[in-house]
Amino acid sequence: MLWKGSSVKLPPGVQLRVSETARRVSLRVDAPTGVVLLVVPKRASLTRAADFAEKNRKWIDSKLKSLPPPVPFADGIDVPVGGQSHRIRHRPEMRGTVWREGNEIHIAGKVEHLPRRLTDWLKAEARREISALVDRHAEVVGRRPARVTLRDTTTRWGSCSPTGRIAFCWRLILAPREVMDYVVAHEMAHLVELNHGVRFWRLVRKLVPDVDTPRRWLSDHGIRLHRYG
Ligand SMILES: [Zn+2]
């Protein structure tokens, strides 16, 4: 690789992305991960690309500042579950793993295990709720997915393959119920219509009463869900 062994320094918060298709050096905000990407064509000069980033440092800093702050999983923070705020409580003296009490989530064990335990619990909740929605929509759609997987995708909330495999971002558990419901309905409708045509949207609207509000919610607030953990 052209860049190997190079010692060119980039401004803080900037990551290099070598692109096969880009024609010129550019800066792009990758909101879900909270970094600014310096997109550099494969054969461009890295030194010049770094100069370009340096020259745009003000722009980079203002973009980074405007992103929602990261929320690491820790005692005392609030995490939305199904869109409802839940207070995280570390219970080092307790046995067991993770449990919910009203609007609190209690996590036993050592503090260093708290983030992983909470993440595992949220993923399990996501799997449980998504499975229930898949079952419900399958009755209307008349088809079942070949497989349902959970991922930590930053670019897509859900996807459906031509072979009927459906994947979801586990962070949908942090969104309001109707948002998760809409994303599941969207992918389930793709089992019949693998496109975004008129018949596809007609089917989605048969599955969920409101399509526009969840879509707007995701474009307005979806980024925040990636800042947790
Ligand atoms: Zn789609």
C-alpha cells in the first residue's frame, strides 16, 4: 500500500479512508461513529491530503462539536429502552446479571463488566422484541425470513437479502417501539417485494399504520442511538 510506513499526522478526530472510487480529497462526517473521514483517492499524495485536513481544521472541529456526545455505559446514566428513559444502576453487592425494575436497569457484578453485561442484555431484549414483531408481520406477509440476525450496523437499520435473510441493528431497542416496528415491517415487506416500489410501500402500510413518523424519527434522531455504549 502506498500509505504503509507513512508518518503523516492527521488532526484529532480525523480518520483516513482510502477510496477506490473517489476522484479528489474530501472530508466527510461519519456521524454514527463520531469521526470525520478524510477520503483520499487511492493514488493521491497522503502528505497533500493531510495538508488539506489541516487547512480545514476549523470546519472539522465545528462538525465534531455539533455531534451528539458519546454516552458510555456506566452507573447513573440514562439509556432509552423502547424510547423510554431508563436509569442504569450498578449493584456490585448483588448476585445475578441484569434485571429491570420499573424504569431502572440493575446490573450486578464487577464494574468493569457493566458495559458488556448491559450491551448483552439490550441485544437479548432486541432479539426478543424483534422476533415477536417478525411473527406478527409474517402472518400478514405470508412469508417467514430464512434467518434473522442482529448486528451493530451504522449505515442501515435493517436489511433483507434475496435469499430471505433479514438483519437488524440491535440498537433499534433504544428507539421508540413504533420505530422498531416500522423497521421490522419494512424488512418483512421485502420478503415479498425486494424493491421500494408502490406495491412495497402499500404492503408496509398494511403492516404498520404510520410510516412517515418513524422514518422522520430515524433521520432526525437515529444518529444518537449509535452514541451509546
Ligand atoms: Zn428497503
